[in-house]
Amino acid sequence: MSEEPQLLWEPSAEAVRNAIITRFQEWLADRRGLTLRSYDELWRWSVDDLEAFWTSIAEFFDVRFSQGGGIALGDRSMPGAEWFPGSTVSWAEHVFRGKRDEDVAIRHASESRDDGEWTWARLRRETARIAAGLRALGVGEGDRVVAYMPNIPETVAGLLACASIGATWSSAAPEFGARSVIDRFAQVEPTVLLAIDGYRYGGKDFDRGEIVERIASELPGLAKVARLGYLDGSGWEDGFLGPEDAELSFAALPFDHPLWVLYSSGTTGLPKPIVHSQGGILLEQLKLALHLDAQSGDRVFWFSTTGWMMWNFLVGVLLTEASIILFDGNPGHPSLDRLWDLAADTGMTTFGTSAAYIGSCMKAEVQPRSGRDLGALRAVGSTGSPLSPEAFQWVYDALGADTWLFSTSGGTDMCTAFIGGVPVLPVYLGELQARSLGADVQAFDPDGNALTDAVGELVIRQPMPSMPIYLWGDEDGSRLIESYYSMYPGIWRHGDWIEITSRGTAIIYGRSDSTINRGGVRMGTSEIYRAVLDLDEVLDALVVDLPREGTDGWMPLFVVLREGVTLDDDLVGAIRARVREDCSPRHVPSEIRQIDQVPRTLSGKVLEVPVKRILTGTPVDEAASRESLANPEALDYFVALGDEYAGANR
């Protein structure tokens, strides 16, 4: 970028001095003789000498290898990198080590039960009892345990129990419908299903009994359904949990032993079952402590369901000295103030959420500090989609100049953020602070040349420990290669447009497969949304570019308007003018239509590609999995519109 954007925040000298990442740099100087004077120097060393960097992470955080732990990188192939060959480790053991029984591990809030907290003693006890119950059902190393469970402490204990045994965990949020859950879980052929009776959302109860029965009936090889009475408050069913005095033990597992299976969004085709390793996730989540700066006394929250990787990320915060905060329910019920009330009630220090939630608060003119004490809150994290510059500014206007705002970008594929927060760097309007340590992120042109101050494909040139060890059922690895390595062989292509500035910051412009190319001018959809959403009348938007015979294409824009506002000629003119001025004349919408809601996944992503496929004739069931959406009814409008566009194209 030619001009430096507005500076929003700088860390104090005290914050820099006390940051974990500063201690890491001092440790490197003392133990390795490495004098790295800036974050940029630290990042460059971390990607120039991968083996030394990841070995240092293991030593700095005192990773306990039961055996091995010498060579960091036995094979650098992508895919197929081999990390710490011959070593054994336990992710769960590192979560519990050094924790005092009386300290709080988890604070939790829910629409279905009273707020409360679990100490480390209780978390250890409940984890041990679930582990004993699973063993009694015959679950052992390598078996899969799946969970149809909400964001509550029992689910955290279930994950930790599986990891301690060496079983492989996979979860889906109760909001998912039966078909969507079956599409995911059936691929991994689980032994045990953990499931709730129902849940409350937005003040309404949802019974899940029949859906659980259907899911169980279609999972081949399932031996047992262990039910938790969540809605009725009865707890785990009789006979499942082990005894009160069950001891928690940890299996020593190969570094690349499967820890969990996450899934791609499932908006197009069968969701990809993405497998991450015990050791890879351990190293990556320990490293993230440098970026999150989670320290003793911190209380970290991230709004998520158990069907999104941010839940796994949040549980990983337990590897640090911080505690975590869980919330199960509708963040907008009874109003968007709900999560800010939670922040005040729990003494939250880090408030993690989605860009969509921040945008909603901004549009609704929420005032987080009005009538509540947010004195403990020092950081706000955002992910899920690009955070607009206006939303950056809103955070500082609403929460104060001392707030550290870190917008991050990563994904389910690696269960991490590879661009995002750095507590010792400044925050600039609309920009992610820096590339994460050990993540060789670049912007590539079509020929594979790295770009600076220009938009290109987001790629990762060197292996990271949390890259998928494989996709479940992908015996020959062809699906993994097709998904991530087909455009640039041997290099991970993520599917986002990114700009790396000459100052080391980054800007994400949205998905590269939904970029709009009009007359040779390429533009990410997020730029168009930024222009359109700057109008007070517009609450949400979706844009797609459709082929139309004999033309340069047809680009409709769909907008959700504030209550009481109609899409008259004046507003249409204002929207067109804003896109023309802020984006380009070539990206002025061909037409503008008003809709009730934009279809989104459960993690808040806009369904641009599926909508484009629906409007170009793809049957809706092939274009998108309704049950993986937050608002599946939003697709009905586009299904009805599909015939109209198809007729115009003939």
C-alpha cells in the first residue's frame, strides 16, 4: 500500500516487556545466542530455520516427549511432512500438567442452565470418569468417539478424555440437522456417540431425541450412544461414567497419532474429514500462546459452537495459565448486549467473536460500556471473515483506545490462525497485524511469484505441524492434493486473496474462488461489501457474478435493509454510486434486489459460491447442505430465483 493507514493502537512499554513473546525472544538470546530485535526478524528466522524454530517451541514450553523429541522435521514434503519422528506425546497431559486443583479452569453460561464454573479438580475428575466409561465400552487407541454436544464443560471433558486414551474425537453442534451430522460422522465410523437430549436457543427449547436416534441408526459399527440430559438437567445417563475416584492417565502416543477430525463447511459436496495429530496440534497451540498472550489470571472467551474449529482453539487455551469462558445459546437473545453482559459478569480479558457479530453490533448501535463494567477487558479477537475498517474503528470507539484488537485468518484445515495477533505490534485500521511465527505465508501471482503490496493467492510455502496428516478415507491422498496442492504443486494454496504489505501487515479480501473479475479487474467480494455496508440503510449483503451469454456477465447484489427501509430508486442510486466510487465502475451491480436474510454457515461465512451455483442451475441439494447452515430457509429465495436466471441465459 502506498500510504500508511490510521494507527489505532500501540502496546505500552509495560505490555511489551511482560508479553510471553518477549520472554521467548529473551530465552532465544540466552539459550541460543539469537539476538532478534524485532518481530519481523523473529518471524523471518522462524520460517528460514523451521527445525530450529519448532525445536525451540518444544523446549521453551517444556514439551514432554515420552520418547524421542530430537529431530524436529524428518521429511519436509508437502503433503507428507514428518514431524518429530519416533517421538511420543500426549496433548491432554499437557493441558492438565501444573494446574492447581482449586483454580478455575472453565466458566460457563447457557440458556439451558445456571451460570457456573469448573475448577481444575472438577475438570480432572469428570475427564477421568468419562475416560473410564469409554474404556468400559471398549474404546481404545485409534477408535473414534463422536459428540453431538453443545459448548459446555462436559463436552470439553469428553474431548480431553478421548485424547487421554488415544481415541480420536469429532464433534458437531446440536444445531446441525441429522443429515448433516450423518454426512460427517459416518465417514469416520465411530464406536461411541455422545449426545444431548435437547437444548435451548433464543428462548425456545429444541428436542433432539428423534434426531439422535436417526443419527445413531445410520452410523455403521456404532456400539453405544451415551446420553447427557442437558435440557432436562439430569446429567449423564446411569451407568456411563466411571467411579468418582477414577484416576486420569495419559497414553503415550506417536506424534502423528490422530487427535481429532474436523470438517470443511459442507456447503458444497460431502464435508472433508480433516485429521490433525496429537503432536502437531500441541505444538501449534503452544505457539499460539505467544500470539494470544494468554497469561495467569486471564479469562479468554471465543463465541463458537462445537462444530467450528474455534471451539477446538478455545479448549487449547487450557494449555496456558489462562482460564476459558464458554457460552451456549443465541448471542442475540434477548439482544446483542448478551455477550457484553457475559464479559462484564465473568471479568473477561479477551473477547473473541466473529466479524459478523461485530458488524451486527455496529449496525445495531450497541454500546458495550454503557451500564456495565468492562474494566478487565483488554483484547478483542475477530475471525470467520474479513473485518471491515469500519468495524475496526467501531471497536475502538465502543471499547476505548486501550483495546488490543486482533483480527485473524486461518481455518479449519489447519485449526489455527496463520495471520493475526501479535501483542507487541501496533494495530492499523483494516489490517491484520502480521504473519504468525512458523507460517511462511505469501501472496502468489498465477505464476507462483511472491507479491508485496499487491493482491495474490494466499499460500504457505513450508510445512506447519498442524497441517492435516490426511483426510479420513483418502487412501491415496488424491483428495488432499486436489484440495490444497493442485494449483501450486508442493505449496499449500488456501483459497483466499491476500495482500502482504511492505510493513509486514496483511489484508484479506475474501475467498479467491468467489472473486469477481469484471473486464480484467479482479476484486474480492469483501471490498464490495465494505462499500455497500457503509450505507446506514444496509444491514447485510451478498454479491455473485453470473455468466450470461453474449455479455460480460451478470452481477446481482442482494441486500438486507434496516427495518422500515425500502429499496427505492434513491437507495439503488446511492448503492450504485458507492460501489462505483469505492470499488470500480466495472463492479457496479447489474441489478440490486432486497432479501430478508443472507444465507450463512454456522460459523458466519456468506454462501457466495453455493448461491452462484444455485442461480446457474445446480440443484440446491448439490450446491449446499442446508443442515450445515445457520439459516437454511434463506436459500429458498435463491432457489425460486434460479429458474428466472436460467431462462435469461438461454
